[in-house]
Amino acid sequence: MSKQEHPCVNLDVDYIDQLIYSAKLKGNSLIKDELQKRCYGRNCDGKSKKKFQDLIRLVDLLQDEVGKLRTGLKSCFTSDQFQCIIENIRKKIGKLTTKKCVTVDECGVEKWLIRNPCCASKERWEKFAFGVCKDLKLNIEHVPTRCDFILELVREAIPMDIIFSLAICKEMQKDVDLKLIRSSSKELEIDFSLLAEKYPDSSIDFELYTTLVKDHKVAHFMIDKVLENKLSLELCTESENVILTTSFQRYTINDIEVDLDIIIENKEQYKKHTNNKDCESLDDPQLFLHKMYSDYR
């Protein structure tokens, strides 16, 4: 049995787990008794509510202190006080109940988390987000709201076509010789008017459109895809970074590190996580690439 050093205190891990398990079972019994009183006006023990409160207070205290000791932190209690907590719990619950060995199958947890994000703790989502990023070889370490980003990705609020577009956009920005073909004001005005007609509620005006396609190499095709999916683009006034805006959050494009070759190589993994059945970028990456580059030479 695994034990930890703490003079005069029984810190046998198996014993502590069994004690806490038994205490919670006793707590359930006391709660049922209290519910009987509220439903039927009578119960077996008139002090069940107070007994429950006293027991749970001690159990919470024990769990907190054991957690500290297991992680190497110093307990707030002396050895005698710690042992008193253990003995008081034992006195209140009587005979210990053997904890049954239960194996939990978590194979469906990922899909459940996607459907029920509000039911998961922040820590659970962070662990899930890390797993998704590892599978997709996606680096979002510098994205301050990375859990939000993963949530929007797996729920398709940010479709895979947009992620693929970002990867291409970053490649285009590295090519200093790449120039916009239709660069005159008249040509840009015609292209913008087509977008404005297609998406009349878009927040992208002509000035922003021109800056995006000329200065930041955000292709017309990418802007079209962004607006098609009810997202938007804007510029940060301080840094002039391009911001991808969703109904939920704002993400600086430069913070999302995506590699085009890795996406193509792992496209089946991307399809699995994003559940995209009709995904233009993953179905035919070369055609999608051609459309992104079509306005530049």
C-alpha cells in the first residue's frame, strides 16, 4: 500500500479513499432521510440535516488536506488535528464500506463534450483542447482564448475551410514577391461590390477590403469564405494585425500557427475532429489552393 510521511497520521491512500467513499454513502443516506421529512412530514432521524452538514464539512476538510500532502504542500493542521478529523469521520459513519472497483469507459466523452460544453469544467476543456491540438498538430499556444477557439472549431463555428485558408494566407504573406493582379482602384471596387451585393450585412467596407487584399494578402476567396460562414475580419488599430471575429470571440490570425503541409498530410484527422462532411479544402486541397492564389502572381 502506498503511504506518505506524516508523523502519527494514518495516510494510507487506500484507507483514506475508502473512508471518503464510505462517508459519502453515509451522507447520501442522511440526505434521503431529510427528503423523507420534507415529503412526508416524518423521518427516522430528527437530526439528519445537521449530521449531514457536520459530516460533509469534515470530508471536504479531509479531501483538501490530503490533496495538499499528496502534491507536496504543507498541511494547515498538526498531526494530532489531522488524525482527529479522520477519527471523527470514522465515528460518524461507523463501519467502512468497501469501495467497488469501477472501470469507466470514456470513449464517448469527446463527443459528449462537444455537444455539452457548458457541462464541463475549465480544466476538463483545457485537457480536451490540448488533445485536439495534438491530434491536429495545431499550435494555438499564443491564443489567449484557446479553449474558446477549440470549442468553435469542433462545433464548426469556425469551419475547416477557414483554418485551411489561414494556413495558405500565412504562406502567401511569406512570399514578398507575390503581388495582387487586380490592384487598381477600379478593379478592387468591382470585386468589393460583388462581395457587398452577396453579403449586404457585412461589416467589411471598401477601405478595409483593400487593405486586407493588398497589404495583408488576405485573398478575395478567403474573405468570401469568412463572410459565407457568418464570420468577419477586422484590423487591430494598434498592431495592424488581422482579427478573425466570430459571434463568440475575436482571434488574432498571427496567433494561430497552422502549417499547410501538415493539414494536407493529416486531413483525415481534421475531418474526424471537425465532423465536416462537405469540406471543400479537405476534399480537394489543390483546387482550394488554386482559388486562394488566383488573384496573385
